[in-house]
Amino acid sequence: MSYPGIDKYSSLNSPLHSFDPRAKVVTFTALIFSFAFIPELIIAIFAVLFSIAMIFISKIPPVFVFRYLRFPALFIFTIIVVMAFTVEGRPLLDLHYISITQEGIDIGSLIFFRAIAALILAFLMLATSRFDEIIKAMYMLKVPGVMVQIITFSYRYIFVILDELHTLKRSMYARGFNLKLNMYSLSVLGNMVGMLLIKSYDRGERVYRSMIARGYTGNPRLFTSFNMITKDYILSAVMLATAVSVQLIPLLT
């Protein structure tokens, strides 16, 4: 089966792809947190434009980014709708029992643009480096080993569980199952989810015992070394300055 390869374009040649993974993790994380707490709408819009510009700098096809982020973006968009009807303020449209307020739209839009900017940056951080490089960078940055191992195994076993799910679905349809909106279909799907959880647990136990038998201690051995060069320092300075600026500008105006 085909897998969701977020790092499909990790081998491209761009300033972000050649960016030192350690600096990339630090600077992108700083930008993500900074953009997530932007206090003003106009600056949040700038953050989205900045993130979109980063897509073009990375040379990753925008269609590829859109394909992965369209559903999270639609989910986040519902925040604007909810806020428009629930936040009190100056009504723009009165619908008898409920009304759409300017303050609700403003707050919803602020949250939406914040989230979109942070989401794009998180995607680019993962899409412009191989996953193993990100993990090694996290180890070198002294991120707690338990946390890094949880991330590593979670990522790895997403694909194992997808394989199990594909096998179960193929088995169900081979037996003549047709998905319909009725209690029988819901019962079958519930059983399938239960079987998937049991199979995943059993697989995890077998893999863990196998790793222990091969001498796994939880301490990784890193064979890759990263070297910061001048352009890495320059790019880091620009990105960190951007992260600080979007927080300072509202305080100075």
C-alpha cells in the first residue's frame, strides 16, 4: 500500500533543505511558538504570508503542501464560524436568536491565521529533512531520550498499523462486506477497530522483546555529525529575529 510520505521531497536542493537540522529544529520551534501567540490580526496575516514564502523558498510543490494541510485547515476554519456566533460584541447580522458579531469574526480570524502559519511551518520542518535527521538533531539538542523514542516509535508504527488496517479491510471486503449506514456495519467496524488495537498491542510486545534480545538499551548510537556553516548562522538569525519581532512590534506600537 502507499504511505503518507511527508518527507517525499526531503532530497531537494534549497536553503531550507541544506539548513543544519539542529538549527532547523530550534528556529522553526521558536517561530511556531511565536506565531501561535501573535496578539494582532494584521501580524497574524503577515505570519501566514511569511510561511507561504517559506514554501516557495523550500521548492516543495505548493500542491503537495495543500494536499496534506487541506483537512486540518478546514477543521481550523470552523473556529471562525463558531466564534462568529458565540462571542459577544457589535452585531453584523442579527438572525433573531443568534447573531454574527464583528468581535467574534476578528477573534476567530486571529486564531485561524495563527494556526495556519504554525501548521505550515511545522509541515516544512518535517518535509525538508529526513525523519532520522530530525530525530538525531533532537538527541544532539539534549531533548529527553524518552520523549525522542516515543516520537520515533510512534512515527514508525503508524505505518505498521496502517498495514494491519489494510489487511483487515481487504479481508472484510473479500468476505462480501459492504459499508452501509446501519447497525450491522457499525458493529463490524467496531470489531475491526478492536482487532486492530489487539494486533497492534501484540505486535508491539513482540517487537520490544526482539529489540531487548538484540541488546537495545534505549541509548541510540549516532553515526551522523552535523556542521554549522556561515549560512546556517545567518538563516538562524533571520528566523529568530522574525520570531522576536512579531512579539515586540505590538508592544512598541
